[in-house]
Amino acid sequence: MPTIVYVDDSRDDLFYLDYIRKKQQIDVDLFCFSTAETALEALKQRVAEGWAPPELLVADLYMPLDSGIGLVSRLRGDDRFRTMRLAICSGSDADEDRARAFEAGADLYLEKPLDLAAILLNLEV
């Protein structure tokens, strides 16, 4: 079963994705965090305990304190997370936001609302 970490300062968006997972009975371990810092600490702890990094981390583009761009940049520079696919999500479809995400090292740019089933299909590719 794949593991996905979702980081978003919007509690509504975090709730929605977990609700969709349950409603559509999608077989995925989903861990939701409201800040980049708590997500990063949980990832470090997971690896320190011998667990493999999640298959995917999805981070909101615009968050206070540390944006999704900052989190992706930090993870991309850390060898412990080199196998993890990284995605930035946003309600924005602006080309410059997409470009910033890829420049930071994101593998994917996802538009909100997130489609969990489609995300999992993309992981299988």
C-alpha cells in the first residue's frame, strides 16, 4: 500500500482529502500535516526508525512560515529522501507557479481540489 504525506495549512483541504480517501475506499496510507515543519520532523523520525520514505509528498504552494516550495527544496537536498516523489499543489493554474515548483525540484504540479485516485495512478507510472 503506498504512503502519501499531504501538507497544507488549510484544515478544510486536509479534511477533504482524507474524506475522499474514506468515501472512495482508496487503499493508501495518508498522513496529513498542517505545517511544513511538522511534516519534515515526522519524515525524519520515520526514516530514523527504519521506515522507507513515503512514495509521495504533496505540499501546498502557499503556506505561512514555510511554503511548499521551501519544503520541496529542503527535501530535494536531503539524501534520505531522494527516492520520494515530490509534488506541489495549488488552486493556482499560473505558469509561473508551476515553473517555480519544478525549479524547486518538484516532480509534479497538482491543481486543487486534489484527485487522490488520479494521484495514485500517476504513482504507478
